[in-house]
Amino acid sequence: MNDASSGPARVPSTALFTDRYELTMLDAALHDGSARRRCVFELFGRRLPGARRFGVVAGTGRLLQQLQDFHFGEDELRFLRDNKVVDAETVRFLEDYRFTGTITGYREGELYFPGSPVLTVEGSFAEAVVLETIALSVLNHDSAVANAAARMSIAAGDRPLAEMGSRRASEHGAVAAARAAYIAGFGATSNLEAGRTWGIPTMGTAAHAWTLLHDTEEEAFRAQIAALGGDTTLLVDTYDIRTGVERAIRVAGTALGGVRIDSGDLPTVAAEVRAQLDALGATTTRITVTSDLDEFAIAALAASPVDAYGVGTSVVTGSGTPTAGMVFKLVARQDAAGSWVSVAKASTDKASKGGRKAAFRTLERGVATSELIAVADGFESMPTAADHPQARALQVTLVDAGETDAAHLGPAGVTAAREHHLRVREELPVRALALSRSEPALPTRFVDVA
Amino acid sequence: MNDASSGPARVPSTALFTDRYELTMLDAALHDGSARRRCVFELFGRRLPGARRFGVVAGTGRLLQQLQDFHFGEDELRFLRDNKVVDAETVRFLEDYRFTGTITGYREGELYFPGSPVLTVEGSFAEAVVLETIALSVLNHDSAVANAAARMSIAAGDRPLAEMGSRRASEHGAVAAARAAYIAGFGATSNLEAGRTWGIPTMGTAAHAWTLLHDTEEEAFRAQIAALGGDTTLLVDTYDIRTGVERAIRVAGTALGGVRIDSGDLPTVAAEVRAQLDALGATTTRITVTSDLDEFAIAALAASPVDAYGVGTSVVTGSGTPTAGMVFKLVARQDAAGSWVSVAKASTDKASKGGRKAAFRTLERGVATSELIAVADGFESMPTAADHPQARALQVTLVDAGETDAAHLGPAGVTAAREHHLRVREELPVRALALSRSEPALPTRFVDVA
């Protein structure tokens, strides 16, 4: 055992999870003095991932944790100096770097729509510009997974849903994916690190290797029951499913906890296995299916006698859309005289909406009707919840003058995000729950306030 | 600055990047004694990612580094104990866990085909079974990125190609993606951590925020030139490209290093900008394009006056196939008497090929013709390179009785993998270089050796 040489510990700071151009801009801005200009950066999606009907914000708690570790130590500064990324003046600035600004944003687990100001970072150009990559990395990845997971969770209804896709994601990404899936309605994960770091329930019993390790399937079943008890789940499709089920009940008795099926045409196989189990008297033995499921396959199994789903690849890869595609844009800044100016890129295909935003979800009889986004140049005229009593204010303060609200951190933050997500999902109109590609379920309405 | 509380350092071991069922199986195997059986696990792809013509192995060096940190310390054991994942006997086993077996595999950067034994792990069931998730996580993620990157690198030909997709990948995944893209032919990355950890060249100058921070585009250009010199690249599409180019040359002179275009219909825009630059006398000013490129868009720009490409989302997400989908299967084990038995799952749609494998690439006049895989039950009869003088042996020893070959680690391992990849890509038949979906470019031939 050698903790000192361990892999992740080689990266004690998150500050280099950063695109080089952010430090190049910082360097140039310190030269011409523009580094001191106060700025508002906004993180938002121009569209929803995969032409879906709603987006799900995830990653906020992780990002806040990463920002606490975003500092430039001797090792980071040496790399920047040796590679001439920045000059000596910028190195001196980075030595003391600490984000002292304010971050507001949608609560983790909240739904979002095109143009929703998911995260707003306010500070000097120098302190805010360097956070672009890390903010986007965390929120784009986690929100893409959460979006897919929410759709699967809706399709699964009350049936338990477990995430088991670690093997199809990068090793750290897998932990983040397990966390995002749990926030969006999954009940458990196979990933032990997600259990340790984020307090997510973990699950799992045996793979095909367990059966193949033994001289016969029966020996494998006996050994598993002996070690894990009769409530375990036996994997019955290593050789022949019908024989496997028959053996499972012969070995375990009719009180066997469950069987798992990982191959075949699942609606057919599930019906056959249920009939076989019932005929054997194992009427309470549960059926778990785990073969290449996505939200569409889960929906197609709604009428099948399936008790639980395990989902791998499709949830950790965002079911066809592995990134939420959100961007981080400067939307307002002070000029040389200290007055606020709204700014926006004008490029034909990537235009964005300048100005500071306040976001509300309007509701009618508890059902969401629109994403209302008030836009202003300055700060004095921003509306508040009091101005929109019929609507829910969507932004909360996450970091106040450099101080993080600890309620969003750690396992407690995850639990709160999951509860929030499941609560606000109830506000969606029924049409938002359909799985097919479509327009966003709510219109985004921008309102300029003078 | 507070290194002690930094995020990644909270995970000093990689041992919990593991699916729970591996430890559950270990627990049961220690109970019935099967934990001591010697096993051969094989990591392979049933098919190529995205119906492509070849696969690229990437992640091997990262995996070997992670395996060195795969140990169960007090914190990991406490989690397993408190959550009743395993019993006291298994905790004692894990306290002393260290992989003492042998790992052979394809060299990092090597090409692979359906059924290629990309990685082979030999050891007791107990020590080998727990490596399934981490091996798959690393190789599936990195190989998916490398596969997409190789196709982009082929499409780009001699033009420089930079990876800049960190914002569209999880923060650690982004570093791994930059590394995989570099191995598969990219020349640089925007990701600073990839520069520090893996020695990959980094690049980047300015974003739209830089222009928007200033009162005019001209001021922004002047400030950038003042700070970074005239060889820098100016981003010219914040407002209007034609005006931007004109201003760029007015401010920087005709020796300006380059302009970057991040929007618009690139073939049209590139031609217009080239004509404008030439007319202004800036004949050596380079054009870099960076807007939503993938291998198809790069190929479509082959005849356009583009000097360099920057690729984001599509490379870090595997261009539509974010995981290589490889699996980790028990293919041989000893029985109670110590004799070797080939084993394989028989499930209709997921059958695999039991037995230990030796892999060769056959060549004719330097062009690869097939993936030749010899299959045997035991070890004595395995063929070696001497048995196939016309072919290239594909497997090397990565870990020998627990000792890692250090040549594969760190930046030196990355350099070696990149060189190996570019060399073996030259062996591919021309039809393998096409971008369209198709069958694998080489047939896989399994040969049973008695």
C-alpha cells in the first residue's frame, strides 16, 4: 500500500482542468488592465440535448466541491511557467488566486429549457474567465446523464431502476454518472466509489464469470446461496434460461429472491420465465432484466412481468447524447467608467442573448406553463420572486462573495437534489413525459426589463 | 491554498472504481474455495465501435498506472465493512490485496478487430475478478475516443489537428480523451492537465469573451497582439467575419500568424477569408477552423484553404460512439484437479469464444490481410511469433507476476503509443481508411490449436 503514489492524488488541484486559452486571455487582460472589469458569465444551453422535451441540471454540487480545490499550487505554477503558458506577472496573480465573486444558479436536479441561465458567475474578468472549462465539463457531462436517466425513470414508473454502466464510462466519469442518474430518479448503482463518495445505495450479486468458474451451473448457484443467502439474485442465462430457472428454484427453493436475465428478446423471455417461476411455485421470485436497456426498451417492457431494471451503457452515455452541449458566455461587463454593458456574440449561427437574467417558471394550477427569463443590463432593475408571485423563482445563491453554501455539497447535497428533481418533475405537463423527439415542453419567454 | 482538502486527493485509491458484484463474487468464492482457481480473463470487443473498419486500443498505460494504485486501504475497507458488501474474511483478504498475476495485451495504439484479445489477465479468480470494471472503464472510454480521433487524423491528412473538447467531457474524462486523441494522431490539446500529466503539447489563444470584454473588437485585437505578439491567432467571427479579418490585418499587419473561424458554413467562409487575406497581402496568415467539426466535416474541407483544425465535442464523445463496448470475460480456468478448461457463455445473442488466445496480424507485402487468433485450452500448446514468421505478434507482456513494465507508463508511454499507432496504421489496406460504415477491414480468423 502506497498512498503517496496513488493516481488521483497526483492531481491535488483542479486548476488545470482548464483550456489553455483561458490563461492566455488572463495574461493579456492583466497586461491591458481589462482583467479588473467586473463581468457576468452565464452557462446555458442553446437547445436541449437530443431534441428532448426538458433538460435536467446535474453536477452543481460536484462543481462547487471542485471550485474549492481550484487553486494554483507550486506544481501547477511550475508547469505554466516552464511551458510559457503565462508570464511572471500572471504567475504572481495565480499564486493568490481564489474566487471571491458570486455564483447563482438553478438548484441541482432542477429542469431547464433553451436559454435558461443554469449558472451565472459574477466577478472580475480575471477570476471568472478561468472557470469556464471546469464549469462546463462538470455540468455538461452530469446533465447529459441526468437527462437520459430522468427519461428512463419516467419510463420505469414505480419499478426499481439501477445504474450499472461504469464499465462503459471513464473511471471518474462513471462515479459522476452514477450520481447524476441517482439524482434523476435511479434507486441504486453498481459503482462502489459512488457509494462511498456520494452515499448512493449500491447493488450487485454475480456475473457470468461466477457460473463459468464452477464445474456446473448448479454448483455455482449452491455456492452463491450458501454465501449470500436465499434472497440473492441468480443469473440464469449463462447456458440455457429455462434450465437455469429450473435449477435455480431446485437449489434455492421457491423463496428465492430473484433471477436476472441479461440476454434474449426480453418481453418474450420475461413472460416465459414468469410463467415458469409461477408454475414452480416461486411466485414471489423477482425478475430483473439488464440487457442493453434504454428508455425505449424500458417503456416497451411496461406490460411485461419485470420487477426491476438494470441499465448500463445507455444511461452513462446520455442515451445517444453524451454531452448537454451547454456554453459559458460573457453576457455583461463594466466599461472603463464602471457602467454595465450587455454583450453578446453576433455570429449568425451561434448568436446569444446578452444581459443579466432572472429566471422564473410560471405555473397554472400546479402545471408549468413557461420559462420566464427577465433580462436587464444592470442589477438595480432585476425582478425578484416578489415581482412574480404566480411563478417559482429558479435561481439560488451557490457561492456568495467566495463562500460556498455547504448545503449543496456531499451526500446531503445529492439527497436534496434528488428530492428537488422528483418534486419539480411533477410540475411538468403530461406532453413533456413522452419519449419521442420534439420541441421543448415549455416555451422560453425573454422579457426585457428597462 | 489547501492541498489537504483537494478533491481528487479524497480518492487516494482506485480500488472502488469497481462494480459491487465483483466483491460479492469474491466473497462467495472465498467461501467455497473457488477463489484459488487460476483463471484467464479476456478483454475484447464483439464488434467494432460504430460499425467502423478498425478499432484503436487506447488507455493501456493509464490502466497500468491505475492498477498500481488499486489497493484497499483503511477507508475503502471501512466502507465495505459498514455497508456489508463483504464479510470479515473477505476484508482480511482485501487488506493484503495486490495483483500478483500476469497481464498481456495489445500494445497501446495498436489496431484491433472483433475478437482481438486486447487484454488478457491471468491470476487466481480472487485477484483477477476484481479488475473487471476498472479495466473496462479505462479501455472502453479511451479506445472509443482514439477510434474517432484516428478517423479525424486520417481525414485531416498533413494539416494540424488540435483537440479542444474538454468542456464536453467530464473533467477527468477530458484529460484521458486528450491523451487518447494525441495517441491516435492529434498534435495538441487545449487541456492543461493533459499537458502536465502526459506531456501533450497544449494550445489556445482567445475566446469570444476576450473580444466582448473590450469596448471594440479593434481594442481586443490590439491588446492581444501587445500581450502575445504578432504570431498569435485572432478570433475574427465575434461580430462580422469580413470586418473582423480586415481589422485583424490592419491592427496586426500582414505578418499576422493566424485567424480562427468558429461559425458559419466553413467551406464558403474559409474560401472567402483566404481570398480576403491574400488581397490584403496577408498571404502567410493561417486559417484555423473550429466549429462543430467531426471526421466528415474535416473530409469535406480537404479542398478548402484551411490550415488547421480544432475539434471539440465529436472527438471527446467518440463521434457518435462514446464507448468501445468491449467486455471482460472468463475464457479459461483450472478445475479442482488443476487442469485447464476453456469456458464460454452460451447465451444466444452474446456468445463468446472460450480458451486462451495468441494473436497475430498477417501481412502481405507490408499490407495487413487478417487478424489471426490461435485458441488453446492450456498454455503449452500456444503458438509464438516463431510459428508465424509472416505475421506480426500482437501481444506484449504488460504485467509480469505483478510487476508492471514501466515502459508503458507516463509521458514516455504516450509517446511510444503514438509512434506505434502511426506506424501500424500504415499497414492498413486502403479500404480501411474510408469513413463510411462498413464491415471490419480485416477478417478475424480463429484457429484452434490442439
